[in-house]
Amino acid sequence: MLQLKSMLNCIDNSGAAIVECVMVVGQKRHASIGDRIVCVVQKQKGASESGMTASSNATKVKRGDIRHAVVVRTKQKVTRRDGSVVRFDDNACVLINKAGDPIGTRINGIVGQELRTKKWSKILSMAPMQA
Amino acid sequence: MNAAPLARRPLGCLKASLRQARQQRAPAFLARQLSTVTPKVPSTGALPEHNFFRMIDKKTKKTRSAFAIYAQPPPVPVTTAAKATAAKATVLPAPPPDPMPLLDAEQIKRMDPTGARTALFTKTRYAARVGDVLQVTHRRGGEPFAGVCLAIRRNGIDTAILLRNHLSKVGVEMWYKIYNRNVAGIEIVKRRAKRARRAKLTYMRQPKHDMGSVADLVFAWKKTRKVIGSRAGAGKGVQAVGKKRK
């Protein structure tokens, strides 16, 4: 149930750590697993010493960047066709570009299986696990 | 009399209206005039003039009323010979049995012909209970999901279990319907040492009580199963309450 102002963890190696949802793309409802959102990068990874200046070579995004992302985990329960339900302990996303390709090259963390039905096979193949 | 202030009484303001009512309480000599009791009209048994319920019944061609008092059937003169038959006639037929439990039982029988799934979650000594670590194998392949059972929702064919685990340091919870055909097997990995004193262990979501990952428990269980299997012969796990092994 992600909407305007929701904060999500970013679990790829694009350099973003925490992003804030500013829009759900293509629908008027809240976003769930597999939905595309527009977000603002609020915190960078390894940016503990100071905000903007400490961007290493690995980071592809900076604090304040507006990017698209795909939701991969939600705290809200997601019901599947067979009646089973999955729920994660956090909300997480993976940054993508406008074409839909992931910005990072790795994903560390589990992603929801709903990505398969929503045709995010690239993200699924990058993920170490899916539940 | 006090008609005008009565009409202007503010709505929804209980205190004010109570105060007004107190002020307007009529003295004893006016009580008769203020009373709202209408004089009694001798009831004729006829329906009132308005036609709220003046519908003509299609079958009987009589006026149907929601307030109708149906006449008692005239008493049948009882003879001693007719008494026995009358007693028989007055015994009402037994009401039809509640169809829902029957439907439930039939569905369970269809989805679980061997009765193993039912047996695993009925309240017996050997059944799986809340707090046990269970592993659910999915028919469509993929990793079997293991986790500590936080809750069992017993609801006939809808019976479901809630498993919680940590996968790559993120808590994951799954509800599984036990009679789901996609659930190929449910196995008890580890029993809780002591019976849980709650029906739902949702407190185990808190970091203080969280079990964390059960991967090591599953690993140890698999090892023991392998040892037992190699000793006892092909694929006869003793500790596991499996339904369908691959």
C-alpha cells in the first residue's frame, strides 16, 4: 500500500538507500508488488559522513534525484490466486530507468513472486531469492 | 402554549435541549392538556385507512397486512379414537440438517482423500501446533518455505497456517491453505519444546521475540532425515509427517 510520501528501502546497488514515493505510475490506486512508482532518492548508501559530496564512483544516483522504481516487497499482505498470502517486514523497491531496465546491476534481498506475473523478469533474474 | 419554543429547539445539542425541557416542564394542572396520549378508539378489527400494506394477495384475493393477526385454526373436536392420530400429526418433521457442515465435510473429503492433512492439524497430541517449525512444499517446485507457525486458522475447508521466517535478513510471512492442491506437503521440522500458551503467536514479530531464520533448524532436520533414511531404507522419514514425498 504505497502512495505519496511512502518511504521505501532501495535494495539494488544503484547507490540509493531510502527513497520516497511521489507517484504511482499508471493507476489511481496505491502501489503493490510489481507496480511502478516515481520516487525521490532521500538517502544514499555510504553517505554517512556528509550528504551530497560523499558520492563514490559506485553510486549512479544522488540524493534528490527523481527516478522510476518497481516495488518488490510490501508490508501489506498480497494474496495470490491459490489463496496463499505473502507479507514482508518492509517495503522495498528497485530503481529502473524510463525504459524499464534496472539502474543497478545487483539486487540484494528477497523479492516477491508477483513480479513474474507483472513481467519484470529482468529484476527477477537479478534477485537472489523470491518468495 | 409553548409551541413556538418547542419548534425552535436546537437539534443535536443534548444539554441545551435538556435545559429547555426542564424549563418547560409543565405544572401539575397543565399536565392533562400537554399529554400526547390520543383518545382510545375502539378497535373494529378493520385495517386502517392508509394503504401502506393494503396489498391484495394474489392467491387468496384478500388484503395482506404486515400487522395482520392470523386467526387461530378452529379447534378440532377430539375423540378418543382420533387422539392417537392427532398426536402423530402434531409431531413436526425434523428440520433439515444444516447443509454447511455437510458441504464442508464433502469438500474436505474431496481435497484430502487420505485424511493426512486433516490429521496434521486436528487437535491431537501428534498434530502440528502453533510454535512448531513447519515446512511447506509447493507443487510447482521452487524452494520449500519453512517457518515457525504463528497461527492456525481453523475454518473447515478454509483452514490455513501462518508461517514466519527470515529470508536474506528480511522477515517473510506466508499464509498457506492446508487443503490447497498446490501445497504438496507440510512437514514438521521441529516441535516447540513447551506448548505455547497463546493461540496466535503474533508477538513473535517483535524483535525481542523474533526467532530469526529457521534455515539452520531445517538444515539439521534434513541431515537427521537423511541418516534415518539411509539406515531404515528408502525414503521412510520417521519424524516427518509428510503427505507426499518427492
